[in-house]
Amino acid sequence: MEPAIKQYDDEPPMPASERSAWPYRRALTVASLCMLTVTMLISGTANAAEKAPRVNTLRAPEGGIQPQAAVGREGTLHLIYFLGDPRHGNLFYVTLAVNGDDFSKPLPVNRRPDSAVAIGNVRGAHLALGRDDRVHVAWMGSDKAAPKAPEDASPMLYTRLNDQGTEFEPERNVIQRHVGLDGGGSLAADEQGNVYVAWHAPEAGRTGEANRQVWVARSEDEGRTFAPEQPATQGGGCCACCGMRAFADRDGRLYLLYRSASETVHRDMFLLVSQQEDAGFASSRIAPWEVPACVMSTAALSPAPFGVLAGWETEGQAYFGVVDVNSGKLSRSIAAPGDAKDRKHPAVAANQRGEVILAWTEGMGWNRGGA
């Protein structure tokens, strides 16, 4: 393996001025904007109102936006959120015990002030839990971020909670060669100690959406070091300002959702699933969409007792489906009920009873909130 990126001990100097069965009982739908949705889905019959599924909503602390959450093995909720100017703000981390009444004291994620972005709803930070529930975070660096990517380009920054769980390590850039980060990236981690940071950018020396590929930098030591990025796609391009999503299952398979940009108009949703060691990815188109513009979309991946849940948007509608872990293929897609009204940014999750909750926003756009 080629030399890895070393973790540095000191942050750079800073001016003082910058101090598994498919059937489920029911799918719930919730519109959520800048809000963490905590769900408690209770199995029951239609004629027992007290047993109806219940959804409780909790706002992210301090009015934080773009919350990203994961539930640990003991039921603890791990949450990151963004505060500040969307062009250059800060990330914070809190936890909530399974029977807790309030979030823990916020812990800063980025060491370099104002080094995160939240522009366009697609460039926020991503969170993953790895071995022993160690917290990993990755995000697109702002104009105030350091270190930079090569050629002084926007970095893909990564950090992890330290061994003591008391603070986050200084963030590091994982892009070694292929710069051009735009729509943000994602990350995944597994119980074997693997951590993956993914993003899309043109191949070195090239430009344009048609030449963008999905790149993955892998760590085999819980994020202490990363190998140089490797391509996960071969052609087809990537929608430049669209977000993507990564997820790793218990068996170490890596799943990636991204939107293509073939011939400018083919903004199709693709699923990548890693094969056995060094065998690359199996690719499948799960949702075609012809539109001659960047649709600024995001996607979702999460675990379920019956497979891996995937969520995406197509032509103003939110969908979800299940990826079979054996075949790596998506089952039939399920559309959100009711009339589609500019639905975007889906999120999907399942509990141990196999009940599924789907959430999305409506009416969101550039510098425009929604419902």
C-alpha cells in the first residue's frame, strides 16, 4: 500500500483575528427542515389508537441546521450539526442517552474556526460510527479551512473522536490528487476498523461534469491514516453540485449512492456496492432522470434488519427501496404517498421490527427554506 496520510499533532498557526424480510407494517412520512426527527415506531393494530406509531421531534441544540444522526449499540443517539455563516461555519457534536432528557454539552468538531460549509443543502458534514462506536466526521472545507487540498483547492476534511472520547482530533485533508470537490462528500465506517471517505471530482488534469468520478480514500486503522484515493466509478460523470452518500454494513461491504451526469442530461441515480477485496464495485442504475441541469439532490443510506435502506429523489418525488446484501441489487422502489410537490432531501430509517420511516422536505431551494 502506498504511503498514508499521517495524523498531525499540532494545528496550523492561526491569526488572532480568527480566534432481513422486505414486508413491513407501515411506512410513516414526516416533513423535516433543520430539525432532528427522533422516531419511536410502535407495532400495533389499526383499531388501537394508543398503539399507533408515534413521532417525537427534537430541535438540534442552539438552533443548529443540517443535523446528521446515528444510533449506537446501546441506543445512544450521536448527533452533529452546523452553526454560523453557511459559507464558513462550525460543526458541533452531542449525544442523547436512550432514556435521557437532554443532549450532552456540545463538543466542537472542527479545530480550525469557520472551516465548514452548509451552502445549497448538499454540502453539509456527514457522520459515521465505527468500531466500538467511535465517531467519525467528514465535510467539505470552506475558504477558511486548513489544510487545503493540492493546488490550494477545497479540501475534503476528516476527523474522529479521540481515544478518550473527550475531543476531536485536528482535521486532515484526505484528497491527495483528484481535486474539484463541489457537491460535498460522505463517509462510512465499519466494525472491522475500516473508514471510507468518498467524494466526486474530475480525474486529475481534467475538467467538466462528464469527467467527474467517485473517489474513495480508505483507512484500515480506524481513521489514523488513509491510503491515496481510488476510483469507484468508470465513466458516466457525476452531477457536480449533487450530494452523495456512503454506508458500510456489518460485513464490511461499502455502499455508495451518487447522481451521474452522462451527456449532460442523464442525471440518473446510481448504486455502487463493493465486491470482495480489490474486486471493485458492482454498479446499477436505480432511477433514470433526464434533465439538462444540476438538480442539487442528496441521498440516504441506512441499515435495516432486512437489508440496507436507500433513499433518493427523482423528478420532484422522494423514494426509498431496500438493497439486498447478497445480490447488491435494489428491490422495487416505493414513492412517498400523496401529491409530489418539489420533494427533496429524503432520509429513511428502520427499527428492529422492520418498520420504516421516510422523511423529506418540500419547497426547498437555493437560499430558500421549505416545509
